[in-house]
Amino acid sequence: MSSEISIWAMVLMIFLCPGFGVVRAADENPVPGMPVDLRTEYLPNPLGIDTKLPRFSWVSSHSERSQGQTAYEVIVSSQPDAEKGDLWSSGKVVSDNSTQVVYGGKELSSGQTCYWKVRIWDRNDRVSPFSQVARFETGLFLKKDWKGKWIGGNNQLRKEFRLDKRVVRARAYMCGLGYHELRINGRKVGRNVL
């Protein structure tokens, strides 16, 4: 019982005594936290997006109340560790917009993997660190990019093959009307239905 009373007494002191129990940051001018929840076309790290002008979004974070984004910079690169955007750098854009920011760089090609990150400025013109790197991959834009062949029959399109080397990365592009389900070695690929 006495421990419950002392806990309630401490809670009352925190609310009634200014500064009691408040941990102050060493830096009285905190910078905004790095943006999080990066998405391209509303998805985290999507594969096979069907537009050459993808839209980006992110969530701003800040440790101070009443703070918000007043500007942003997006960079898009062909390499995950690039410091500069070789595909696009928006430069500092004065805007509180953090959704549907449209890509404005070099024309994207079919099956291209791109990496992007963003940083923001707050109302005191303090800049955040760049976000973690996100990525997206474009789909096949042109008819000539589709080089597949019809396989199988009897209600199943099936092809057996062997690989002599370890697989580093593979993509299966499917085009079909109605229902389809991709399986590799008898196991369904992904968790999506339809």
C-alpha cells in the first residue's frame, strides 16, 4: 500500500512542480528527426511500378511540439549508397507537402531499380538527417520489353528448368486475365491473392 501511495505522490509532483522529473536534452535546439515510413506509389519498396513518374511520401518526425515540415529535399539514385542523386535531386523545395511528391528527374526505363531518400527542414529552418534509403523498381513499360514465351497447357502454364548457379535476384513478370498464382518448386510465391 505504501508503495502505491509513493507512486501517486511522484505522479502528482511531476504534474504540479515544473521541471520535476523532466529529462532535458543536451541540445536545446533539437533538429528534426529523419523522415520515416517512406513509400513510392503508396507502397514500401515496391517492385514493378507502372509509371515513369512515381509519387513519393514520407512521415516527418520531430521531438518538439508545434513543429512541422516547411521544406524537403528528395534525391533519387541508381546506387543505394549514393550521396547525390544521379537520377534526380529536387534541391530544397519550400513546401509542407509530404505526400504525392512527383518524381522529376531523368526518364526511367523498364526494370530499373532506383534508390531514394529525403530530408526535411522545420519551422526554424533546421534540417534533419537524410532518411534511411528506400527503393523501387519499375515494371515493363513498352510492348517490346515483354519477351516471354507461352509455356505449358492443360489449365497450367508450367516450365521446369535447372539453374547451375546460385540465384542472386530474379523477377517474374506475368500478364494474364482472370486468376493466376505463381509457384516456384511447388510453393506459392508471396501472400497476395488475385
